[in-house]
Amino acid sequence: MIRPVLAEAARPMRRLTAVATAVLLSLPLLLAAGPAAAQQSSPEAAQGPFDADEQQEIRRLVREYLLENPEVIMEAVEVLRERQQAATEQDRQDALAANAAALRDPGILEVFGNPDGDVTIVEFFDYRCPYCRSVTEPLLEVVRADGNVRLVMKEYPILGQASTFAARAAAAAALQGKYKEFHLALMTELQEVTQAGVLKLAERMELDAERLQEDMQSDQVDKLLRDTFRLAEALQIGGTPAFVVGDQFVAGAAGPERLKQLIAQARDSRQ
């Protein structure tokens, strides 16, 4: 009679240990799931098949295990990070497909390179961004050397009022047929982008200053910036520069070799 009694007494502990082990093994997944799963569960489901004492024992076992094996928490955090990154990338790919036509559309701005090129590079930039300024000439050299690439600029002023002023001025210059020249001058000639500097540059380039300032507040310029910000939000762009080459997104200052590689991949994907 002793063995059956001992076996019966040990059964609850084996049950708790098995449950606690299952919880620990699935901990990364539970943490990755976040609070949403808990919100979807009813109070009855949260209670589960365990009474208060059993739940307390499970908590104790889990806490004890985590204190002895803290690396489990870091593993769970890494799983969460990887899942969030994968979800963001999938959302971005969906957004690229849904907004392909809008990305290729320059709006009122001129297209750099070959307007009929077989590959389109899109750049989201800010005139006050030092990384945007540093890639301007290498990017244009890649476009010129290739000869069959169209470069679409997306005015994305996110670095303050001076950035917005410069973007509006550049867009207004496009309405006078001088976007390319004005864009390059803003990127390469001004040491510091300020409202006074932008207006002085426009005067030196013999733009109609009065018309420029009127056009800066026009519906056309408003729409251009509004459309760009909508695209940036859809693509989850948090900084500049950011590129779209074919159907691939690249955050940060892509160098010439990387751009050439992306152009080649875009062509290969269409064959």
C-alpha cells in the first residue's frame, strides 16, 4: 500500500513541474505574443484548470528558474525583436507594392537621369541631413554612368522649419523649371541651410523671388509634401536618406557599389 500512496502524493508535484516546464519552454513565445493574447482571454480561461495554490506554485517555479537562468529572458527578448523586425519588413514590402506607382511619380519635380529608364531609384531626403548631402554627388554619378536609370526625388523635410522652408522653395523652383539646378545648389553649395541662405541662393540663380515665395504656399507644393509624408508613413521611414530601388527598400546612406548592386538586382528581377 505504501507505493500507491507515495505515487498518489507525488502526482500533483509532477503535474506542476510538467506545467512549469512547458511554461518555461514557451516563455519566449509568450513574451513575443505580448499583452494582446492575455486581453483576448476570458477570466475563466486565465484561471485554467489550476487552483490558487497550484498557480502560486507555478509562479514560484518560474521565478526560481528565471533567477537561475536569466539568459532565458534575453533569448525571449531576441525572439520578440526578430518577430517585430520580420513583421515590419513584411508591412513595408506590402506598402512598396501598394504604392509602387506613387513612388515612381515625381509630381511637379523633374526627374534626374533618364526619364524613360528601366530602373527607378527613389530617394527620401532632407536638405539639412548631412548624410543626404554626402551621397548627392556619388548618387548622381551612378545614375549618369548607368544611363538607363531614372532618379525620383522625394522632398521629406523632417529636421525643422529650415528644412521645410528649403523643401518648399525647391518645389516652387520646379514651377519655374529650375528644380534640378536649385536642388543641387541647396545640397552642395550652402554650408548651412537657413531661410536667408535659401532666398539668397534663389536670387543668385535669377529665380523670380516674388513668385517663388507665392508658389511656396501653393496647393501644388502642399500636395507634393503631403503625398511624400503619406508615402514615408506607409513605408515606416524614420530618417533620411532612405532609398527605394526597384522593389527594395534601403535605409541610410547607400554607397555607389551598393546602389549598383541594387540596380542590377532590380533588372534581374524583371527578367
